[in-house]
Amino acid sequence: MRKKIATKVKPGIKKPDEELKIDTSQQEHQQTFLLRFSDALRAENNPDAILNLALQMLFAHLKLDCCYIGIFHMEQDYGEFPYQVRTDTFPPLPKGVRLSDFPEALLKSFTSTLVMDDILNDNSLSDIDKQSFIALGYRGLAVATVRKGENNPLWSIVAVASQPRHWMPGEIRVLEEATERTWAAVERAKAEETLKKLNETLTLKKKEAEDALNKEKLINEELRRINQVMDTFIYSAAHDLKAPVSNLKLVTEVIAATDDKELKLQLLDQYPTAIKTLDQVISGLIRVLAIEKNPGPIKDLQFQAVFNKVSKELTNIITEADPKIQIDFSSCNSIIYIESYLFSIFRNTLSNALKYRSEERKLSIDIQSRYEGKYAVLTISDNGTGIDMKTYGKDLFKPFKRFNQQIEGSGIGLHLIKNIVTKNGGKVEVESQSGTGTTFKIYLVPYIK
């Protein structure tokens, strides 16, 4: 039986299996860091934030005294150091240097990874270069570079130690890998930012195109509405002008043909009525054209202020009718609207309430405002003679339609109100009963300045 021979190991020398175990452990440690490094950079979307975070993580992981990024502009012979992390005792780096002033040994970093364990004892550096580095606090140096082509360096991550340092192969691999991953993360962030701006531009252009299309549609709809209004109005005006003109023509012909002075005087008495009818139709036409052609600017309007102007204009008829007028604009006291439109709405509804008052009771007029969804709603109620809606409801807003021949009027007021309110999406509702009174609910859509 052979004796086992014990193997003696000199102190301080590791067995091969121990070296393998340590190397494997370091690899796992470095790999874990790189995974955490990539995850951290992936969470950032800003290139500046990515670069600063990469330096901070490398600085802490490799236990450095300084870690910075050098960006190279070969055609301008210039290098800059905009990102740097250092200890409180390590001196700050200059903002930039001429690349032609670089020591020959450092230029090697443009083509491959550069490693210097101890600058003071590195034979590739001149004594002057050594002293310059020592003055800046450098003793150990490792540089990993991203290149675009063989002789076109873009930028480097530089690891600096203030004391001599033996850089382990695993540390250099981490520096090289971190440099590549940082570059990839920055390029990804730039691409995403470019894509984001492109999407924003496309979204803006799409919105501008949609707005232009919607504006064109609104203009076309407004033109169609105006044409429809004018067609209806002109037809009604022509129809209403025909009777007094025909009457005047007939009376004129008879007067010219007869020698009967008494008959002539009787016929002449018909002129004022016919002329008055003509004047009402023409005045109504002028009012509609004025409202459509030049309504005025869009303004912030107080309901009470506009109503006061209307009341002042109608002072005489208000004094004559002596109504009880109750006003409550507290729930909705203002609107962005066209003043001439709002004035016309108040004027026509108020004058109708005053003209068509009942002789059997004191006139009462109630005016209120409120919000309802997108609308500012005006409610104008009176206890006047009312309207037979079954008979006249379908013609209520047609021009020159009058439902009480004993009271003077042009028959244009309600037509104007309907056109004014509906032209930007509003509506008008009427509740009325003959002999009881009338309520107008006017749903106004505010204009956009």
C-alpha cells in the first residue's frame, strides 16, 4: 500500500483551483454589475442623464478617483470633457484640449483600449508628460474608446486612479463593455427623441390639416346657411312686396283712367298703407343684410349691460306699457358673443312682449339665464296674448309672418333671432298658449375668440 504524499503550498501562493474559483466569482460579480448597469441606462430617456448615470455607476463600481467622458472632434483638433465624476480631493478637468497636444502614448487610445498601471513608471511617456499627469492627480489610467471606423474615435470613457493600480482583466472588460453599452443607450435615446419629435410634428401637422378641413367645412356650411337664409328671405320679400306694388299699380292706373274726383281721393287714401308695407319689407331686408354682412367683433359681454342698452332704446314703449320686469342673471351673467347679435335677441324678444301684451292684466316679463351643458340659456317669459302654436307654430320663424294684424310690426324679429342663434350651433324653443303668454328658451353657444 502506497503512502499518500502531502503537497506543501508556499504561503501566499494560491492553488490552481482557488484561482479558478476567484476568477469565476469576479466574472459573476462583473456580469451582475453589467446587467444592473444596462437596466439602469435603459430606464433613462435623456442622453445627458444616461451619460452622467453611467459615469456615477462606473465610478462607484471600480472605486475610482475620477471617471469622465472625452468627446473628440478630429477635424477641429479638439477634445472636450463635458461629463465627469470625481472625488472631492481630485482636481477638476479642463473643459477641453487640443488633440495635437496629446502625448503620443495617449493617442493609442484612439485605436485600442489603453491601460497604464503606474504613469510615473510607464516608459511610453516622456518625463514632461509624466509630470503633467502627476500634477493633474493621475497615477493609474484606463481608457476605452468608441470608434466609427479604424481611425475615427468618437468618444472615450476614462477611468483614473490617484495611486498606482494594477488593472484586473475583468475591470478592463467591464470598462470596455460599459463604454459600448453607454454609447448604445445614448444612440437609442437620441433615436427615441427624434422619433418623438417626428411624431409630435406629424400630430401637429395632422391637427393643422384637420383644423383647416374643419374650418373649410364650417365656411361651406355657413355659406350654405346664408344662401338658404337669403333664398328664403328673398322669396318671402318678393312675395310680400308683390301685393303692395300690385295694389299701387292698380290704384295708379285707375286714377289715371277716371275723371271722378271723389273716386280719385278715395284711391289716394290707399297709398299710405301700401307705402308703409313696402317700407316694412325693405327695412326688414336691410336689417337682415346688416346682421349677416357686418355683425361686429366677438367680445366678453355682460347680459345685464346689453339688456340695459336695449331698455334705454325702448324707453318710450316700456313707459307706455308699464310692465313688471324681473331679471335674474346671477346663475350665468356673461357670455363670449357678438354684441349686435345679443342686442338683437334682447330687443326683439322684449319688444314682442311689450307689443303683444294683454289688455286684461298688467304685463309681467321674467328674464333669467343659466348654464346647461355647452349652452348659456336665456329664458324670456311674458303673460301676454300668446300664440296659437297649432295654427302658427310652423311659420313662427319665417320672415314677414305676422300673427296679429291689429298690431304694427315687420314680421322679421323672430326670423332674425332664429338665424342669429342657429348660425353657431344654438337653438330656440318656444312655449306659448293663446290668451296665456309666451316663453322663449334661447340656447346660446359661446363664440371662441
